[in-house]
Amino acid sequence: MAGFHGRFRDILWTSLMIAALATVSGCASSAVESPHAMPAPQAASVTVFVLSNGFHSQLVLPSVALSGPLTAFREEFPTARWLAFGWGERSFFMAPHPGIGTALRAMFPAASALLVTGLTHAPTPGAGEQALPLRVSRVGLQGISAYLWSYVKASTQGVPLRLADGPQPDSTFYASTGTYDLFHTCNTWTAAALHAGGLPIRSGGVITAGQLTRRVAQLDPQT
């Protein structure tokens, strides 16, 4: 996925400010874990990927492994073999060319959006990007699916509510129930999703992409 979300270059300013504030305040560890946390997987059987471009992270799951209401996205992306789920502050996330002002506003509690991208093959990182594989049990995938769905605003028929087309050819922004803020970033969200899948990683203290990928890199890919 070479160059995914190139517009996140400007978030460098926000990342630096967040890291500085987190160090001073010591509040980064106050993140609350998902209520969908599952036991550690016993029989790993499915590969998932954490994508990072150094600022923003996404979680990529095989479409066939989705469970529960999250399977609605199979109908949204019928030709996709993999689905990338990314979360962020709505105004910044959806802006074609976000500036520093938009990034600064994203530091305060605000509405969020979910970006889902359909892929025909496993993610291939471009320059400056990472695609970190992890093995998750089928039970763990149920936990991740439940966590992701808890952030989806859907109709009474269970159809995810679309906001707009995404930046990639097969991508869409959806309304999210979650609130983005200084200490609950896209990277906090991704870490919490992994925790919900039974992986030994916690979201407390995860604000930047670097903090997330360091924790992920410490895990055994075959966990």
C-alpha cells in the first residue's frame, strides 16, 4: 500500500506535541481498555497486519475472518480479500489537505470516522511504512470484530453509515461512535483492538505510531 494516507504528513506536528504533553502530564497511561478483551489465544490460526506510516496506524484483517455484525463489510467490499480498518478525528481524517490548524483541533475531543479500505492482496508497505504481521486465534478474531463494530454507527438494519468516499479507489469513510482526543488517538485505538483480540499488548501509554509499533515488534509474530 505504497503511500497510504500521504496526507498524514502534517500530523508530525501533532505527534510531537502529543508526545511532549504525555511526558509532562503522565496521563497517557489512563487509557481504558476495551470491554471486549478476550483471553490470550491458545491456537493461533489467522494472520492480521498492523500498518503504520510513522504517524497513523491501521489494522488489516482477512475478509473471511470477520465475525458477528462486522461481516456487513463483506457486502460493502464484495471483491476484497483483506480489509484495512483505520480510525481518526473526523475533520482531520477526511480533509483532502489537512493543515496545522486542523491537526491542532484534533488534539481535543471530537467526532471520529472509520476508514475501511478493500484490498485484493495482503498489504505491501511502501517507503517509510511498516506492515507488521501477527497471528491471532479464531476466538481472538471474534474479539477484534466485536471491538471494531463497537466503533461503527449503523442503521437499524445493521448497515454501516457512510460519510464519503475514501482516498483510495476502494475505500470509504464511515460514521464512528468513538471520540478522538489527545490521549485516545488512532494508535491507541489500534492497540486496544489488538488487546481485544487476546494479544498481550495494552493501549495505556500508546499515543504515537512509534509507541504502538515498538510494542507490536516485541510480540512473537506467531503468538
